[in-house]
Amino acid sequence: MSYIPAALSGSEPSSLLTRVARRLAAPGSGSPAAEKLRRKLANNLALGWPELLSKSFRFAKSTVTTRCLLHDVERVGVGVRVEGVAPVIDNRGGIIVLGDDVVLSSPRTPIHMALRLNAVLRIGERTWVNDGVWFGCTQRITIGERVLIGPGVRIFDNDYHDFYQRWRAPAARPVTIGDDVWIASDAIVLRGVEIGRGAVVGAASVVLEDVEPFTVVVGNPARVVKRLDPQLFEPSRPD
């Protein structure tokens, strides 16, 4: 007896699972989550069963490995991947939330997540975090969806040292990075900064102030050098 769904072997559907999958894969109205599931089902059903089984095995292996490496993370979304060196998580009572399909890619230098008590680090869906990125979170750092964070980037919501009493940390101020932002290599984003959707931060820039949506900033301190046309923008990592 074959346990391979008929739809995957090229014949007419004969199993309940296949009929349900094909029904869900058909275009139609629904919530964004249902539409996302529909697209994924449609793409997978088009692979054919050998490739689908191979993909399922790779996904299961990656999921188990990722969950082991991210045991200090409060929530790990579906499809989260760790590539290369395992991240260093110094979590002293904070909360880390990783959205679906987040990629932590560090072939040489670990990604570092340092959280104090009650701090919250939230990284949105399909965000890509590169080699050696450091998150210093004492209150709240929020990263949007489809954000590209280049190698060596530093994001801090606290200066950690007061100007006059340097053993004392000043008050934290949350950092918010909008959807579709690109932060290039070795840039530093400091406390209280909000970066608008679609903005670009140039390599080695130091961001001290808010960045407007769809602007390009470079330098130390970072200054606007270009404004982008939102009508020409295409979201990163499309389905």
C-alpha cells in the first residue's frame, strides 16, 4: 500500500489530505495568514513527491537543530534558520521573539543577543541577520519584517555608561526599526532611534536620530543623502 498522496505521484487525488491541501491551495479570499499558507501549499504541491519528501526531511532537521540552538528564545517562528556559527544568547530574564522565516546567518562570527531583566527583543518575519550582529537590549528593540541587517551591525537601546558616573547605566530608550529597512555592514544604531519603513543605513554609519521612511542615510553622525521613491520599491525576499 502506498502512503504517497496521489497528487504528488501525478495521478488523480485519492486521499483526504490531498483534497484538503488542494482546496487550501486554490486562490480565494481570506486572512493574510491563510493567503500565506495557500501560497506555500501551492508551491509545495508543484514540486513533486521526491523533492517534497527531501524538502520535508531538510526542514525537520533544520527545525530540530534550530530549536536546540535557540533554547533561550521565548518564541521561535516557523521556518527560522540558523546558518553557520551558533548565536551567543546572554539572556538575563528578557524575552526574545523570532518571527517566521527569520535567518540568523553567521559563517564566522556569532550573532550576539544580550538582554537584561524584562527586556524584549522582537525580530519580524523574513528578517535576515548577518555575521557578528550584536543586539544590546535593556528595555525594548523591535525589528520589523523583511529587514536586512548586515555583518557587524550594532543595535543598542542603552548607552550603558553615564557621562559622569560611568559605572551607572542611563535610562534606556526603545529602538524601533520598520519593515523593509536595510542596515549595511558595521553600522551602529543607538538608543531611542526609530528607522522608518524602506530606509537604508549606509555602511559604518552611526545613527543618533530618527530616520524617515524611504531615505538613505550615511556618515557619523548619519545624515540624509538620498530620498527613495516608494512607488519603485519591491519588498525584500518575496514569496
